[in-house]
Amino acid sequence: MNAPLPSPPPVKTTCPYCGVGCGVAVVPDAAGGAHVEGDKAHPANFGRLCSKGAALGETLGLETRLLYPMMRTGDGPLARTSWDVALDRVARDLAAVIDSHGPGSAAFYLSGQLLTEDYYVANKLAKGFLGTAHVDTNSRLCMASSVAGHKRAFGSDTVPGCYADLEAADLIVLVGSNAAFCHPVLFRRMEAARAKRGTKIVVIDPRGTETAAEADMVLPLAHGTDAILFSGLLVYLADAGRLDAAFLGRHTQGFAEALAAARAIAPDAAATARACGLGAADVAAFFALFAATGKVVTGYSQGVNQSAQGTDKVGAIVNCHLATGRIGREGMGPFSLTGQPNAMGGREVGGLANQLAAHMGFSPAEVDRVRRFWSAPRMAEREGLKAVDMFAAIGAGEIKALWVMGTNPAVSLPQTGAVRAALEKLDLFVLSENVAANDTAACRPHVMLPAAAWGEKDGTVTNSERRISRQRAFLPLPGEVKHGWWPLAEVARRLGFADAFAWTSAAAIFREHAALSGFENDGARDFDISGLATLSDAAYDALQPVQWPVPKDAGAGAGAGATPGTARLFADGGFFTADRRARFIVPAPVAPPLGAEGFPLLLNTGRLRDQWHTMTRTGLSPRLAAHEPVPFVAVHPDDAARLGLAHGGLARVTSAQGATVLEVRADPRQPPGTAFAPIHWSFANASHGPIGQLVQARTDPLSGQPDSKATPVALAPEPAPFEGVLLARQGLTLPDGAWWARAALSGGFGWRLAGTLAPQAWAAWFAGLGSSDIIEMSDPAGGAYRAAAFDAAGRLVAALFVAPAGARPNVDALKGLLGADPVAPDDRRVLLAGRRAGREAAGGPLVCACFGVSQGEIAAAIGAGCADIAAVGRALRAGTNCGSCVPEIRTLLSRASLEAPAPRPKADVAA
């Protein structure tokens, strides 16, 4: 008997989702898929993955991919073409636009999904050889206020600490961060610190979140008052004698002015509490806890950044850490918990419109330095337009050529209706994408170029703790797909710049990028990885995760993957201002959120646990779709009652920018007068499209980051006398007038349906699917219609269930039939009842996406005696991986405890 072949070693790569930058170990299979698990050796996650990372293997198919170049001629449709024809068109039209209208008529819009090497080439081409600084990125929407705040305080875009500080801290303050959902791997590290060393967790957030449910203290401050709260804290620290006088004297500047301004804003804890809408005792307790605890990390996220005063909020937080010297030391410092997998890598190469490569800006000396290094013939000399202003300029006809790479601005930007209209005005619109269809691809690009997806990419990314990691390919490039940097270099060659873009590999690009970081640096700039500038191709392939800076004298051992990095900065000063001192900032007066006549609620937008951005990747996973299958708006029950909204019904949400229709969630955690809606849905997977069509284009004046947390809106009931469910093997075009949201299922898709479309209209539409084998049940008087269609082999093609509002059937038991063999006769007889023969219905909504555990299964385990989180974990594994489902499990345990019958009194033995 032959011995079994040994399994191939796993490919070590990096997760493509958030800025945590988790390491992933992948073993490809023979069918284009792979087994994915966490890399136990990676210092960002030590083997843990969140629900999204754990489901990466479900997102690797080619069904949705763009596999060859496409080009549109005139008003015709996109048609397949060759790379040479497509790139000739891009180069010719780009040159024509610039020749006619100047370099400022061309722009690039990039993405934190790109690898550093792709980003570098795009910035070199645009800013050094085309002469346009209109190069911005979707990182503008999430990181820009942190960047601006760091540069104001430190003189550089530097994150001072590292993830290990979360485990070393005695107090973690989370501001505007739902880390339990959005950064669950890091939140597990925080929970581990609490279990090991008694670390306290304080959550500062106007919205009740899953993170708040796990905190030791919660401060639900009024929207936009973060800078007031931290100004009050600065005053308290000064009055309580908790300042670090030595650090202030040696390493900072401007403290007296900042403290005076803070006293004017928030003179004491009581005044701070009033301004922030908090209890005075709660504010005093927080101030005292912060002052008395030496090791403090303040982690902040989109609730801080996505604000019209986001940069000031960051500055107010940093002020408190500078004043107490709690920065750059173990367990201490401000920490930006945000970003995409390569938001930081993009900034390292000048991915923002106000940056040049290697963390340089647009001073004459820096422009000259980059020009000389690149031998650039047409160097951009002033900052370009930031994202929101860039798309406004496109709409105004000032920018006429745009190259979008790896992002979906028709969904993610504010005022997406205006964005879509702007894109269709361009003389040249190039879209580099790995999916064939999304909302941006529907805006009539002239050229679409097929880009590599995760699993095919080869290069580097930098996570939120400055750690550079390799993304390695474990799948071949399919079809005619190319790496992201390749078409940029080919266009440069066609424009006459071949010598400057002559790389043959990502490693060669990385070496140039690293060399530029050390060029005329000598410690003057924070970003320096010149110690990696001479890596051989083999050493680049073997590169282990390393935190920058890695200056030239730290490069020894790089070939063996043992390059030393830098975990923390600024403990002993050494800031990157002209005098090497940090700057305290004075926040501007805090402006209340802008109200608007007829729009009485403030809309806050954000992420869900199991989805990422616009769902072009996570939307492929049935497991991830099961947690929250429909777009919704959450409001406080009192607001819902006042507005006549029913939980589970539909609401029309309107702002000055547009309108959409969402399912209503009456949520007592939602502050009265506010609403919350997730960002992930688009016209590709929901009838009424992205929430971005409502969001205002108001931005922070320093960072240019949009305020996505406070758009004035109005809510009103949307008539929906009917609702239903549709299951199908293939994508279908639904009838006009239907409200729908689509989610992936194993073997097909599922739609949640609602609206005014009567059962008879649905019956006519279903008949139009053309199947010759349909079973149906119709009850026009009762408002119900059910039908199932089968193919010639007896397999289920589609099943439709329409009912009056509030009576939507549970058809979870049928979902497995979409990928099954011919439906058995016993199943066929009960199918229209939403059942399968001899099987229980599925257990309701998914709670644990990592292990596919439903609410019903957890309830059953609790009923069988599982009395705490650990017991549920032992029984079902739920909550034992990323932990983001722990708050929901805790809620189910609490509910079961409240619903348990009171114990009967013991009998009187004497009686």
C-alpha cells in the first residue's frame, strides 16, 4: 500500500480585511479553494481570526470575477478586449486630457486594499511623471483625522505604540470604537489583559454597543463632545497634580495655551458633564480612574475620526497623554484602532493627496528631494484634492480623467447619487477591479482592467501598529488577471517613461520604496525602512513581520527573516517637528451637529460584525450573510412609537441628499433622537442601495474626512402590506416595485422581500421564470402565495413565499436544498410548508459565524444546563474563537435567567 502524500506546508500571508493585519496560514486545495486558519506565529493575532477571516475560504471562487480587460467604445457596452488595446486606449486618452487641460485634469482614487507596491507605482506615475497630486484613497474615509492629529502633535504620521500595549495596560479607554465587533481579535487581547491583570475597560460612545456591554464603565456622551470631555480631563490632570513636569519641559511645546483653552471649554468635572450630557459622578469617576492609573491606552476609532471635528478630537486625546508622559512606554499611549489592511502602507508611499512618498509633504525641499530620487520630469508641487473635493471637481467638469483602483466609491463616499452622476461625465474613466459587477462598474467606465484578488496578490501591507507583513500568493492568477502595479507601469512605458518603471517584480518595487525612505533622511523623518532596501528576492519572499522604522543599521539578518523592528516611539521625546518637541493643540470651539429643517434625527453609520465595506468579498460567504441578512435602521423604541414605525417593518429614511428604505430595528441601546444604519449594502445586493446616498458631504477642515456620524434625517413608515422570502440557485431580476435584500446561501441566494406588490403580481412574475415543473399554493383572500420550481432533473430552482406583513414564514430548513440533488418526494410534499421531511427547522439567526452556531442551538444548550459563556463554548464552540458573539450569548443567558420559573419553596419538613 502506498503511503499518503504529505500535506504541503501552509502559505503564510495576511488577512485582507481590517487594519489589525492578522496573519493567516493557507493550504490550497486542488479545486481553486483553500483551507484557512490563523497563523499562530504572527504577532498581530497569534492564530486568532475574526468571523470574516475564518470565512475567507468561502470567498475564493471565480464566479464574480473580472477575468479579462473590457473596453467601451462610444455609447456602446463594455466588450472584451486585449491588454494591449486597453492600455493603448488608457495611455492615449490620459495624454490627450492632460495635453488639453493640464495635469490637474487627471486624478487617481486608490484603496487600502492595494498592496504597498501597487500604491507606490500609482503615486510615482501620478505625482512624479504626470504632474498631478490629485491622488487620494478610500483611507480618507477612515484614517485621515488620525493622520492629521498625529502630524499636528508629533510632526509625523506616527502611531506611537503597539498591540502588546493593550495587554500591558491597566486601563483601556475606547472612544468611538465598537472593538468587540470591528476589531474582535484585538478586543480578545484586551479581555485577556482584564482576566490576567485586572485591566479596566472604559467605553466612551453615544451608542450602546456590544463593546459597551462588556465594559467596566460606559460614558454615553452627547454626539460630538469628545474634545470637551478630554479637555475636561486635561484640566483635572493638571489640578490633581498628575502632570509629568519633566516630560513637558524637555519634550513638548504649547502646554500653557492648551490648558488655558481647556479651562475655557471645560473648567471642571461638573461643567464637563453638563456639556457632554453625562452624569457628574460618572465623569468624576472616569477622571479619577485615568489620573490614578499609570498604564493607560486610549484607543479611538471611527466615532472620533469620522467627524467634522475629528482632528481636534484626536488632538484632545493626545494632549492628555503628552501631559502625563504616557506615550511610547509599555502599556501607555493614544492608539488609532482603525484602517484597512494597508491603509498605513498606502500613506507610507504618499497615497493621500496632501502627501508625497516616504511620509514627505509638499514643502519645496521635500518636492525637490523626491524629484531628484525619481528623476521625475513633471513633479507635482502642491497638494491635490482630497476625496470629497475630488469627486466634486469631477462633477464640476474640472477633473476629466480618473483611474479608480480596488474601491467602490459609488457606494462608500458621501452623497453617492452625486458621485455616480460625476463618474458618468468623465472623458476617461478607468476601473481596475477584481469583480465584474458592482455599483461603480455600473457607472459606465471606459476601460475595466482585471486585478488580482486576495490569494493571488504578492507584496506587502502595513497594519495599524506599523507592522509590515507579506501578502503571498497561494493561487495562480486566473484568466488574464495581472497584479495591480503592472498596468500602471505599462501605461508609463507607453507614455515614454519606461526606464523609471522597469521593475519585473514586487520585490524590486519594494526595494526602491525602501531606498527612498532612507534617502537624505538621517533620522529626520519617522518612516525609514532603508534597512530593507537591499533585500534579495529570496529575502523578500521570506520577510517576517517587522515594525518600522527599520533604518539602515537595523537591516542585518533581514535575509533570514530576523530583522529587528521598533515597537514604540517617543518615550524619550524625539518627535519629528523642527525642534523635536511635540505640540499641544488647542481645539476649536465645539460646534453642535448641524440640524436641518424637517430632519429631526441624527443618522450614524458604521460597520457590522460579519461584513466588510461594500460586501464584494464578504457577501460571497453564506456563513457571514446569516448574521444580519438585511439593511436596517436602528432607532430608540420611543422614537419608533412616536414616528409610527414597527419593529421589523419598513421605514423611508430621507436626508437633504437623498432617500432609501430600510428595515426598522427598535433598539433601546440607540440614543433617543438618533438612528444607526450599516454601510455595507449597495444597489448590487439591495433594491434601495447604499446608505451613502443619504450621508452629507461635510468634512473636517484639516483632515478632509467626511462626517459620517451625524447626518440629519427624517424617518416615516413605508407601506409594506406584504413580505416574503425567495430562494434561488441563480441571481434573478426581481419585479419593479419590490423591496428586497439579497444574501448568499450555500448553492444559491436568498432574498428578503417586502412592499406593496400583491401575491398575484408575484405569482405572475414567478410563472415568467419559465420552469415547466411548478408546484404552488395560492390564497388571494388571505394574501398568501407559495410556489416552487424544479428543473428537468428534479432539483429545486427557486422557491417563493409571500404572506401578509408580520406572517413571513421561516424557511431556513429549505436553504440546503439549493445545492442538493433532486428533491426527494417526501421533501417535495412538505416544501411549500417551509419544511423538510423528518427534519427540524433551523435554529433561527446565526450568532457565532466562526462555527456556524445559531440562536436556537445556543438556547437549547442553555436549556440543557449551560449556565455561562464558558459552558456554552465547551458545548458548541460558540464564542471560543474571535469572541465577537460573546455579547449576544450573554444576552441569551440573561434572557433565559429572567424567563426561568421561580424556584418552588421547599416543603416544611416539620409539617
